[in-house]
Amino acid sequence: MLTRYRVMAYLTAVLLIVLVFVGIPLQVEGHPGVVNIFGTLHGFLYLVYLVVAFELTRKLHIPMGRTLLVLLAGTVPFGAIIAERKLTSEYSRQTRAARAVTGPYTGTETSGTAPEQA
């Protein structure tokens, strides 16, 4: 799930950056082709980003206010990249905390030692 979110965040961000810093100036100069292509791609992929980001924030139990900021990050140039870094670090922190509680082995063993080889 984290990988899907990271890919969508970077795709959404890069397309928006190209759209804003290349497409809009070209459109002002009379060349709307870049805006037509990258605007459509960004719009479609932003919808996918919304779904993937929402799933990840729910899995991480992120408060609704922060979830909304993550979802809106795809509409601000470089916003999705910043949000991706913060969510990735939160995911890592929660993963480390879960491992510290459960230990390195999951399953039914209770002694905390590695299961014996048969």
C-alpha cells in the first residue's frame, strides 16, 4: 500500500509541476497542447491519488484534518512530495513501534525466542 501511495504522489506532483511551470506559460504563448495533455493526465491520476492516499491515511489512523491536508496536497506544486515524505516517515515510525511491541517473530510462540527448526 505504501508503494502505491508513493508512486501516485510522485506522479501527481510531477505532472502538476510540469503543468504549472511549463504548460501554463506555453498556453499563455498560444500553445495549449501541453496543458491539454498534462492537465488531463493530472486530473485522472489525482482521482487515483485521492483513493490511495485516503486508504493509507485510514490504515495509519491519521486524524481527519491531516487526512484532508494529504488529499489536498495533490493540488499544490510540490505538495504531494512533501506529504509523501511525511506519511512515509509516519508509516516507518508506526512499523518500528509495532515491531517493538510484537518482537521480531509473529505467530504463536510466547517465549520470545526463534522457533526451532524441524
